[in-house]
Amino acid sequence: MSEERTYWRKCATCGKEIPYRGIYQKCSVSSCRKSVWCSVDCWDIHNPVMNHKNSWAEEETAPPKETEMRAPIRKIVSSSKPSATTSAAANRGDIPKEVLVVASKLKAYVKAKYDLNTSGNVMDALSDIIRYEADKACEKAIADGRKTLMDRDF
């Protein structure tokens, strides 16, 4: 039989148990959001190792134990905007419309350079722009008689 856990999570640095409804620290950098720390001192140990720029520890409260018993609610969000592609293959409809941008990298760049947050809808818009530009570049490569897409095609 499995024993019931009496704590929410463990500190990523020292391993101390963080109780349900307890105070913990999380990193302000979006790519580090999965780890938690029991104190600012433990977070300070993490920060130089990861070499974050403009980061800080954010104080949060752990959820109550009752929330872990419920199944997580997952929401699937897709863009309803039509794709801006021009190639015949993309217009067939059999190519999945996926996000082509690494969200964490873009968000980190925008935050570091401009100190702005980035909306989730930006990834869909940028993916549409990338598809459009890639389609134009592919058509140019095909017109040049090549089977390799190159930087000069953009």
C-alpha cells in the first residue's frame, strides 16, 4: 500500500518539505517555474548556478491538500484564424497548424530586452508569420531548381 504524502513538494536545493498551504519561493524566470524553494536563501544558491539576468524570488503559498485529490483540468486552446500560407501543400489542410516558436525563449528575450510580459496569443501570430515567410522562401528555392531551403531564400 502506498503511504499518503504529508507535504506538497520538496525544496529544490536543500530537500526540506514544503507543507500544504505553506509559504515557498519560486523563480521569476519562466523556464524555472517547475522548481520551488523553501526560502530565499535556497533560491539564492540556485540563481548564480543558472546565471539568470534580472531574476528574483517570488513568494507563493502552496495549494491545500484537497486540490491534489481532484483531477487536473486541461484546456486545449487553438487559434481560429486562418493560416497565411501560400503553398499548395499547406492549403491541403493535412498539415497540422502547430506553434513554431519556442515560447520560453521568446518570453525570456522580450522580458530581458524590453521588460515586457508576452501574451500566449503572440506564439500563434508569430507562427503564422513564420509559415508565410517559409512558404515564400520554399517557393523561391523550388523556382531556383533546388531541393534545399537556404538562408538566402529569405
